[in-house]
Amino acid sequence: MIKVNLVDELLKERNKDISSAELLSTIKNIWSKSESDKKSINDRLNRKNSNEFNQLDFDKMETKNIFHKNTIKKTCVKFRLRFLDSNLFKGDYPKNITNIISDLEKNHNTKLNNFMIMAPSKLFKIKSPDDPILFVPIGNDYYYLVHKWGKEFNLFRKLLVLPFKNIDNLTIFSILVSVIFALTGKLIFPDLTGSEVFILFLFLVKGFIFIFFYIFFLTRRNFSESIWNSKYDSF
């Protein structure tokens, strides 16, 4: 029985269509173009944004990826995130981000610019594996979601940052903590009268409001509603 080497057969068929030199030249051109495309995308990700927006093919856009600025703001405030130009981003992009952007550009026959990222404040300062989302503006304060990576947020984060949403929330949080401490005092000292518990509560409210606000501003923090799109360091 005559044996057939499939690799040899493949080579025979390939050589009918293209020579080894032509093949190497073609592959080299593909790689060169690929590297050029990657460099172009990386340059655009690190470039300072302008006020221009991207024009995508309307029929090819997915409605699940279209978000208005107000929607983005509400989510940023809720989870204490920032929505800033990609050139301010200090975290790591996924390895395939250039391929994702390149595929989207080919699909819409355009070059994307003015990338925006929604992510925790620390990702605009230090590297972290938290959950960033890449957007591009498409006009009239609407943004198109390009890619999301990293790990999911825990619902606990939403509860943890709720007191820092605005001044009202921090005040309410101070009052709730005071109520808990006053009721705990009643449990520890059952002989306390209602009036004494109320006086204790008032004392605790004044104390906790002072402590929380003092520490908050001493550490140069600011409320989520103020910093969601702020480029300054205070977070």
C-alpha cells in the first residue's frame, strides 16, 4: 500500500497557487499591516480627545450598546466611578482590545476616535483589575459601548459608596449610625429613659456628622455627583 504524506500533498497544492517567496511576502505584508493597525489604535487610545463624535453605520449598531450621557452619569454616581478620556486611563487593556476595535471599525467602515472609559477612580491613577468599560461618542451626548473587561462589581460596592453619593446621603448615614448607637446604648443600659436616649441620640448625631464630614474632607474626598467626570485627583 502506497502511503500518502498529507503535508507533502498540502505543499504540492499550495505551490500550484503561490511560490514560497510570494507566500512569505504576503504574510509579511499582513503582519506589517496588523502591527500598523495596532499602533494606530493604541495611538488613538492614548490621544487627547477633541469634541468630534464618531459616525457609525446606523443599521449595524446594537441598541444594547447605546447609552446617553445621563445614564452613564447615574451609573457612575451610583457605583462611585469616573467617565474620562481614555488618554487618562492608567490600567491595562485586554490583549485583544486592538482586534475588537479593528473589527468594529471594519464593520462600520470608519476609524474610531475620542475614546472614553468608565471605571473606578483608582484606574486613572494606578493599575487595578477592576471593571472598566470603553465607549466612543456618537453625537448628541450618546455613547456607543465598544468593550467591557475585568471582573464584575459586587453589589456590596453600591452599598459601600452610597453615603458618598452626595451631602444628603452622608448626613442621613450619620443619623442612621447615631440611631444604631443610641439603641445599642439602650440595650446596654436598660435603665435609660426615653428622654435620655433621645439626648444621647442628639449628642451622637452632632458627633458623627462632625467626624464623618471632617474625615471625608480631610482626606480630600468629594461626592460622587461631583467627581464622576472630573479629571482632578480628588476622589
